[in-house]
Amino acid sequence: MFTRRTALALGLAVPGLAGLAACGPNASSGGGGGGGEDGSASLRVAWWGNPTRDQNTQDVAAAYEEVAPDVTLSLEPGEWSGYWDKLATQTAGGDFPDVVQMDEKYLAEYGQRGALLDLAEAGLDTADFAPGSVEVGELPEVGLAAINAGLNAFAFLINPVVFEEAGVEIPDDSTWTWDDLVDTAVQISENTPDGTYGMTQMGTIQGLFQVYVRQAGQDQYKDGGAGFDLDTATAWFDWTKKLQDSGASPDASLSVEDASKSMDQSFFATGNVAMTVAWSNQVVAHDGLVPEGVLVLRPPSMTGSSADAQLWYKASMYWAVSANASDPEAAVAFVDFLVNSPDAGKILSVERGVPGNLTVREAIVADLDEANTKAVDFLEAIESELGEAPEITPQGGGQFEDILTRAGEDMLFGTITPAEAGQRVLDELDAALA
């Protein structure tokens, strides 16, 4: 079941990568397809997704074959649950597809083992991409290991109806602080019937944790290890406990229950909380569940200035090319079409996130509905406030959401203190990254 938690973080381990080293640049291509002497090319393209994404990708592939008739695309759609096992198996067997949809959690794992082509060196044009959006696909070992297929950023979602029922003003997201957030949520909890709360319990949400530590001058990762210290982790869990103790959010049992529900049955969707968090590419899904639609706000800051919010562009997903692609030039040309062509943009729209290419974005924005326009407007509103792009998740870092969740829930249930939760997160993350 697609729950609120999995919507925020799809943290699954990638097994079977030990064989990747055998598939580096000096290995034989192994996979199917190839280039013909007449200039023709056959490429395999793999992605995960839903029926809408599958149809969009099939349509854009057909459009590409119209403009590049010498190229044949063999399409390999999949579902998230089995995608990474299959890709790891293919990679270990020298059967890595030519063009692959990639996730940030696993980019380093494949890049460090020589499985991905440097797209910059291969000549991919990124001149029209928004500042700061290309760097999110760079790895020291590779260069430009992948190009974003769409962008998002971390956001607060507001149900204005609950605010109105509580008689509480919607905060100014350019000036509110973490304390303002709690105070606002407490007012809503107190001014509404039992069972309605100001906000969801956010202490186990990796995206907001990363916002918090970045504002503290740290980050989730640094030089391939944990980028935050015990004091900052403890302060985070102190804040998490304050949400529960003040009544700003539900208690531990209700919060765990809420996180396990499908999105349409969550407390936010049913009008039982006024504020939740999401990546901006999830605005559309939430907007359709709230009768009067959602408002999209910046997260709070420690200083009371959105200029210090330390948000960043996150790739909703990437396109990458195999280091052993059967025809690297043809593979890069197809990726170029996917991310740089306004015609492709009109087919793909914002289902994979808001286009990083500003020319493509401009070409499609007039045709977007209100919900999708909210996501685009949010990204454009924060562009001048963005901090530096964070390090790509190192190998083993895909476990972090589960580590944070376990420690946070144990702390909320009272079995460990905030300081003990902070220490556990650091210890378990260090072990995962070792």
C-alpha cells in the first residue's frame, strides 16, 4: 500500500551490487542492442512508474523515433518494488540497460562502481537548466552521473479550511520560525474539536530533518559520512518531543497509525490536521484530496528569514546512461531529447517533477492545471533563496529514513531520551555507511 511515509521517502536497500565492479568502462557491453554500420541504433530504456508515467514514456519514445527514425527504442517499464532488484541483477550480469531512470538514493552506488557514463563529458547540453539543478547529479567519481528528469523541493502543505475553522491566521512563510510553527499548531489543536491537530508529527521525516540540520550549518552527509553532530540530532528530537508534549501533533500511537495509512486516508486528507509536509512534486496528489485545495509554504527558518531556510533542488528522479551503452552517442542524444526538447516536455509534463530546463518549463507552464501550477510557482518562488546542493546520498545511506523513524518512534513512546535517539541515529547511520 502506498502510505504517507512511502510517499515521503522510498527507502529500500539495493541488493546484489557486488558484481557492479565487473561492469565498469573496461568490461564488455553484455547488454542487448547496439549500433549498426548504417548509423542505426537500438537502445534499451528502463524506468519505474505508474500507468500515467508508462503511457507518457511510451508516447515520448514514439515521438523520438519520429524525429530519429534510425533509432529503435526497446522499452522496459517496471514498478518500484522490483525495479532495483532487477537492475542490480542486470548490472551484475553485464546486461545494464542503455538509458536508465535513476533515484538519488542509489546514484552513488551505481556511479562508484563505474556503471554510469559522464554525461557532461559525453556532450549533454545543460545550458538552459536552472542554476543549481545540474549539480544534483554530479559525483566526484564520475562527473555528471545523471541529469534530473524533474525537480522538487521540501514544502509545508496547508489545509486552509482547518485554519479557518480554528480561527488561526496562515503564517507568513517568509518570516516564520520553528517556534512559530509549534505555536500556530498548538492554537489550532486548542481551537478545534478533539481529534483535530495543528500538524502531523514530523520528527521522523528525513526531508525536514535535513532542512533542520542544514539551517544549523551542517547537513545530512559530509565526505561520505554523517554530516551532523550529536548536539544537532538531540536538538531535533527535543523539538520532535515538543510537538507531542504540547499537543501540536497527535500522540505516538496516532502518529504511527497516520504514517501507515494510504494518502487519501491520512489525517491531513481527512481534515484532522492543518499542516503536513511533502516534496513539491506531491502537491498535486495532496491538492486533489483536500476539498478547497492546499497552500504551499516554505519550511520555517531558525532566523525568521526565508533567505536562511537552506532549501535545495532535489531531483525527483534522474536519467542516466550506461557506461557500457551499446551506442553511447545515441543514448545521450535520446536523453538530450527527454530533458531539452519542448516537444518532449509537453508530452512528459510535470509527472516526473518540474522540468529543470527553463526553456522546457516555459513551454509547458501555460497548459498546466492549477495544482501543477502551485508546484511550479513554489519552485520559482524559492529559487533565489536556495542553499548549496547537498552531497549525493552515499552507499548505504538509503537506510537513513528507517533509522530516523525507528529512533524517533522509540523516543516518542518514551523508551529512550532525545539524546539517546540522537546517538542511536548517528551510530546506526555510521554502521550503514561503513
